[in-house]
Amino acid sequence: MDTQKPATRPMLKSSQKTSNENVRQQNSGLVLEALRRDGALAHTDLSASTGLSSATVSAITAELEKLGLIERREVANVGHRGRPRVLFNRRRDAAHVIAVRISSHAVQYSLADYRGTLIDRIEEPRDHGATTASAFLAGFRDAIERLIRRSRLPDDAVMTISISSKGIADRDGAKLLWSPIFGYESLDFESALSGLSHPGVSDRGNIRLFNESLLVTHALLLRLEKSRQTPLPALATLSLGHSIGLGVALRDRSGLVRVVAPNFGHMLHAADGKLCRCGAYGCVEASAGFYGILRAAFEVPPDTIPAKFVPLGEMEKIASRARQGHRVSEYAFRQAGLALGQSLSRMLSLAEETMPIAITGPGTRFMDLLMRGLTEGLGQSQHVRVHGAPEILIITEEETLVFEGHVDRALTEIDQDLGG
Ligand SMILES: [Zn+2]
């Protein structure tokens, strides 16, 4: 809107219209969201779950049908004679999303429809046979094109490519600034995918990059709120593995949720001379990442260059020795737990909130060994003494959460674009 013009009558009219337009857009967003999260719904259920009046739901569903975003289906009203029940649902083919998860060993390319259902997936070894960032990006682009081609979807069907990795993503673009795999060699996904033979994506520039922990937190918050049937004021997720990731979701007074993934794994934990994969000393990860635990268990000097990759089998061996009472192995897990507990307590103090902490990732199989140090580390802070210990949840499965986080964020954005 041009704010330079004097506020004449037509101007007032148009701003009036804009606010009505906003309300309508918000309402159609609510309807689309309810259908995304709950699946097919009847008129009355849509009204109940969105809080919109029956008349508003009628107007919005009619419009969304016209836009081709939703469809209606008549189903027999079991046990009732007369009129069949009408169920509204999102139209599968209204838009598609590609979600890519880059992990230390593999890259998973998933295609989802407008309902958020997974319809195809390609999984490749992470290196695509390539060790440099540019070769990786070439393989990446190739895999995306293959997935689109074999889906036989129309040219503009894929509206968003949503990518996740561990590491540091820049806030605005789709650039990975540091990653455990490529170090400080930055990866620019937006330019790597420019001029893609599939114009739907590259025209709109809807390429998103997220830190993986942010997506896990987003998806887990939705899941917990659904199962507990109540909004959570805050939630943190801690991912344990080769890297340490943290995501924090905080709800503000107006009810809006902001999810962030601070660089927790590379936050300074202690000036203890332990060399981190990032090149700094004393990071949380240098104590609590798999290589940190391995280094402590084998009593190698703390400034030893971290192992690139620690096979899970190697970690299991240390764990089973620790469970049999081997003191150095036990200590390695305990010092890792302590680093995590102390660092989490700092996070809680800064957030001024005692929130549930969900622990995810391959490291969850060692919780019996990590928990003692973790509880001890948390308990050392004044925040925990005053407000009590946070609830700890163990979530062993991460992959589906990453996918759900990708799809929910991408479809919310697409709903705003299309439903407006
Ligand atoms: Zn570091």
C-alpha cells in the first residue's frame, strides 16, 4: 500500500477492504490448517475446531473449493437414514513439497502431496561419490530433478523445496554456513537449484533451509499438543549423536510460537582444552558428542583431532563396558551427561522458563549412562533449585519428526500463498 498519498476517502475504503481481506485470509488459513492436522472433517467439526461460525465455514469452504484447494466427499451416514455426511478434505494434487534431510551418512529426498502424505522417496549415500561441496551440490540437484521427473507431476506442481541439515544455516537465504560434514565451506542451495528444469520452484524461489533441530522441535510441539490436548508454553529438544543439536519453541503472550535452533553444540561449555570439530576448544560437543565420549573412554589427549565419524557399534562397545562397571567408560558417559545438564540449565535460565526437554537421536540408546551426569548438571543451577527439574522425554525416533516439521512449515506457507 502506498502510504505517501493523503488519506482520502477511497484510500480509507481500500484500507478497510484490506483488513476484511486479512480476516478472510486468516480464516481460510484456519480451515486449511484444521484439515491438514486432522484430515477429512465434516462442516460441524470444522466449525468446532476452528472456532468459526457455521456461516463463515460455509463461505470459506465454498471459496477454497473454487480455488481447487479442497474437495468434498459424500459418505453414507452410518446408523442414520436420510442425507449422507459431507466431508471436506485437502486436494492431494493442489500442491507438492520436496523435503530433503541431509544427515552424516545419507541424503533423503521425499515428495509429499498437499495433504502432507509421503508419496515418493529417494535415499542416497551422503557423498554422492563426491567429497567437495560443489560436487555434492551437483549430485543434490541431480537427485531433485530425478525425483520430480519420475513423479510425472505437471511443471508447476512442486511449490517448495525444504532442506535440513545439522550445522548453521543463515537466517534469510538458503545457505549452510557451517556443517559437520563440509566445515566452513558454505553451501548455497538457492543458487545450486537455480534454473531448475521445473519452473514451479525456481520461479517462486521457494527454497528453504533449516537446522534439523528446529524442525524436530516444531513437529514434536504439534504432536505433544495434540496428544495432551493443551497448548504448551515452551518445549526444547536435544539431539544426541556425533553432533549435539538444540531446538527451542517459545510461545509468546499472544499465543504465537517461535522456534529457534541456537548453536548449542558449539556453545562454550568449559575451558577444558577439549578440541571440537569446529576448531574451537571446550564446546559442548567436544565433551558430549560421540567423538568426545570416545576420546574420554580411551583416555586420549583432549586436543586430539576429533574422529570424523564414530560408528554406532563403537559407541555400543564403550557402553557395554560401562554397563559392566568399567570405570573409565562409565566416566566418559558421565562427563558427557554433566556437560549436557549444565549447558541445558544455562539455556533454561536464559529462557526464564522451565520447559519439557525431549531428547532425540542415536544417543538416546545411552540414556541409562548419561542420565546421572545430566541430572546432576541440571541440579547444580539456581534456576532448577528454584523452579524444579524439567520434565525429560526420550524420543527415540527422529526421522519422521524431521519430515513432519518440513512438511508442516512448507504447507503452512503454501496455504498462505494459495488461500489468500
Ligand atoms: Zn565446536
